[in-house]
Amino acid sequence: MIAERMEESLVLLAHLFCWPLEWVTHLDLNVRKPEMKAEAGQQLNEEDRRILAEFLALDVAIYDYFTLRFQVRLTQFNSQDGQRMEKELRLLQQANDKVKEDCVIQKIGNDKLKGKFHEFSNAVMGYVLNV
């Protein structure tokens, strides 16, 4: 699974295990609050990226390897119908929307949540759920 391609990863996972897409529906967790997201001027410059990639060379190699494997599986998944993933992503989005409609009362800052709904960091959004 590739974090920045989570939706596609979940579709591939469901098909690998022969699960219905409803089994991989989810609410997005650990999403930063809008005010906590990096501004355009706060992005790493090319030199900083190069230094960081050099420092994390083994992590980058592992990431590159699994990204390639992911791309191969995605290509295989779409081999018979080039639009298969797009169709599955729409179905997953519809299933996720249904979960939100049925379960989420409110999406608020984690700092306002208590008990089992409270996540570790107050820099993220959380949910008040209808449970």
C-alpha cells in the first residue's frame, strides 16, 4: 500500500482478498487541520530535498521498490479494462460517503474531542460519531 495512493491501494487490497469494497470503507484519519498545513512558501527546496533523500537513502529505496510493485499491480488490474480502477474508485467513494452519512455527526478539531474519539495530536481533525 502506498500512502499517497491510499484509495487505489484499498481497491487493490479488496480485490486481492476477494472482499467487497464495503469492507475497506473508511474515514480519513490524521488529516491536518487546514491552519496546520504547510503554506506554499514552506515547502522544502530542491537542495533540502536532495539532502533529506541522501540521509534517508534506504527508506527512499524501499519506497521506490514498493511504488514500482504498486504500479505493476495497478497496470495488471487495469489490463482488461483501462477504466477499471476509476470505476472502482467511484464505487469506493460512494461507499465512503454512505459511511460518513450514516456515522459522522460532526468533523471537528481533535482538540475538541474527548474519550475514545480523541486522537494523539491536536493538529489533526477528528470525528464525533453516531455510535
